[in-house]
Amino acid sequence: MVGRCGPYTIVANKTGLEFMVRVRFAGMDAVSERGVSMSFWLKEQIERPRFRKVAHYDGRDWVYYLRLTSLDDDEEIQRWLCRSYEVGCQRA
């Protein structure tokens, strides 16, 4: 899904993977048979029940956490990831 947004780099660390362009825009960790915990950064507030956690930082910075439980395409998550990609490119 991340690759559909454009070219990126993966940075592996002790707790998971980070998806980078100019800066980190999304990440994933806690991979298990129940799914994948993922997060992404946006410059807007979104309210959806599917978020496990939402963190608001200074100004317009919001980080959203959710669990992806299916490999089926999810158009809503795809849109969020591509908007997050733009934030990571520092174009948004």
C-alpha cells in the first residue's frame, strides 16, 4: 500500500519498520496473526472509530494508530497513507 504513494525508504529498528521520504511519515510494528499495528502522520484531524489511538502534537500534527487485519485493499487507509506520504515529503 505504501508503494502506491511513491518511492520511499524503509528504516528497520528494534521495534518495527519506518517508512521514510524526506521524513518519517508512517510505520508498522506488532506484526502477528491478528494483523499489523500501523501508524501514519497527517496535518489534519480525522475522527474514525477504527483508530486505536490518536496523538495530537503541536499545531497541526496528528499521528493515527490502527490495526490492519486484512491484506484486502482498503481505500480509506490507502488515501490516508498517500496523504501522509505528502506530509513526509513536506509538501503538505
